[in-house]
Amino acid sequence: MSTPGAGRPRRVNWVQLISTAVVAIITVIAADLADGAVSGVVGIFRDNPPPRIDHSSEHLVTLFDPEGSLSPEYAVTEHIGPARCWEESLVSKSPGALRCTAKNYIFDPCWPKGSWDPGHVGCLANPWSRKVTILNLPSGVGEYEKMPHVEIPWGLEIQNPNNPREMIECSSVAGGTVEFLNGKPIYWKCLDRLGRHVGWAVGEVEKSKDGPWKVLFSGKRSDQLVQSPIKNLWW
């Protein structure tokens, strides 16, 4: 016998009720974990801030000592010839550095071993490389065109604005067609420690007496220029 006005009895969907409760509990736990992860990351950066660059160090690269011996930090990995050198280096202002060619490739900079061995020069691909390519010059170094010394460093080690804990290496692209980004000439191509292209350094180096020198940097997939401190410069 039913009670007048009570209406039809309601059925409770226990499966749906339990599922809703489980989802709510998981959401709360996930939120707590996310808050903990964020707090952990914040703590890491607070306790271990990115390295601070207080000054910029300049380096002048040379391969051979006054006796013509290769400096001990370098090793010869390749011999190529015949080759010729026709002008002073366009990327390095190191004394005696030359611009040479062999097998349709440009090698710049290269250093003569000295007047006692005019038939060979040693070349580096970038300032931080320790692998030396020796070029054989059948006609010797001979006469070469004098070039005005450039004021653009051969290489830079800068702090990556996209990851301040990471230092990246930027080597000169001088000698070819100059390209521009936001009206600034692109002078260096920048790679991370794994050799991956991550961006460009552009424009003139901004010198400072009270802190590190700086340069404008743009990420590989960005046209935004950000100022970055320089840790090391090579000429």
C-alpha cells in the first residue's frame, strides 16, 4: 500500500555515486601533488639559483708556440692538401691568423707554424675545439692580402636566456653574406653543449667596466631579441 502524495520511490545509482567520489578524491590528490611539485621546483631555484656572471674574460687563440710546436691542449686529427692561403683571417684577430682554402672548403682561421715550416698551417673550426686540421701548402704561405682587423669576437660563451642555468657557445659566421634580424646583423651561430643549434647572437658586443659584457640573443624559432651576459670571448 503506497502513501498518498509520496510519489514514485527514487533509485540510488550507487555506481555513479561511487565513481563521482573517486574522481573527486583523485582530483584533490593530483592538486596536492601538483602544488608539491611546483613548490619543489620553486625550492630548487631558490636554493640553487642560476650562476651569476660578474665579468667577461677575453682569450686570444694561438696554436703554435714560438718554436713551432703545437700547444699541448691540441691534437692533429686531419691532414688536407693541396691548399692555399690568400688573406688574413676574417674571424680572428690573433697575430698571423690566415684565411685558407682546400677542396672547395674555407678554413678560417689558420696559423702558420713559422718561417722554418712555411708549407703547413694549422686550422680550427671554432675557438673551443681542440681538433686541428693541418693544411699542406705546396707554394708555402707566400704573400697574402692584409685585412683590417675585425672588432667582432671569433666566439662567445653566453648565458642562455631561455635556460639561465645553461651556457651556450656562439661562433662567428663572418665571411659570408650578412643576414639581419630586426635590423641587427647576425654575427654568431649559437649551439648548446650537445651541438644543437639553439639561436643567434646579433649586433655589436656591449662592453662594460662594472660588469659582464653583453650581446643580443634570439632563439632559433623566435625573432625576439634578449640581452644576455657574456662569460668568455675569443679573438
